[in-house]
Amino acid sequence: MKLSPQQALDVINADMLKAFRSPIGDAIATKLASESAQRFAQEGIDAMLERAHIDAHVQFSITHDPKTGTFMAFLKGTF
């Protein structure tokens, strides 16, 4: 089957849409989003502590429960 360039793009786009909407694609997107939020929050906390000259180490983390679709954020550290 010979496809025109536009038809080839349409086939690729349809396949990518199926992949992104699959359970695996959804799990990957959720993991990347939670890791990005975790890094963003951690960098903000580190900068805030450094600006305030506070001798502390605080670690921010996020866990995701795929069964309920909920996220839980945690802070732990030493002062």
C-alpha cells in the first residue's frame, strides 16, 4: 500500500494517539508529571532554605495511587 505524505502522517498520528491513550501511555504520563512536580517543588524548597540561610535538609516526594488516581505529597528532613 502506497501512502501519500499526508496519509502517512495521519497513520502515524493515529498510532501515537492510541499509544498515548493506552494504559501504558497514561502511566508514563502520570509518572513524568509527578516527577516534574517533585523536582520543581524540591528546587523551590532548596532555594528558599538557602536564601534564608537555614541549615536544614528537606526532601519533598510525591506518590501516586493508580487505583484511586490520587496523589500524596510528603516532606521529610533534618534541622
